[in-house]
Amino acid sequence: MDSDGTAFEPALKKAAESIASQVYKKSDIVFITDGQAPISQKFLAEFLDIKKKREFRVFGVPIQSCNISTLKGFSDEIIHVNELLDGEAETLLEI
């Protein structure tokens, strides 16, 4: 957890558990954040394995200028808020 209280692992874990409990595949997660938080390599590997098995996508949406390196590790696509404000968020609107 960083000094702002951002923690990615609990939210990603809950989303993956929710998807894994469903019979459907090919779900989507829209992960909106205003910060940066580390995730462990073990967690990332487990998350990516579930993601592959359940065939879901993650759209990372940073809402401020922030370091998106961790977000890139688990997101299929990064969509910046300025793109949403410019009306260029077709990918999210098609979900």
C-alpha cells in the first residue's frame, strides 16, 4: 500500500474471485485508479493464470497522471481519463 492508501491486490483478487465463481467466461474488469501500488510477482502470476483460464480482459483507467507500470502488468489496454473526456473511449463503451 502506498502513502495514499492505494492497494491493487485486494480489488483484483475480489474481481477475479467473482469472475471465477461464475459459469460465464469472457468477462471484463474496468480497473479505475488514481494511484500506483505494488503487487507481488506471486500474486501477478496467479492473477494472470486465472485471467487466462477464465478468458477475461482488464481495462486499466488511470484518472490522474500516475505511474502506470504496475497497471500495464495486468491490463489488456490502458485508457487514460483524458481520452474519456475527449470522447475516445469507444473500447470501454463497447464492453
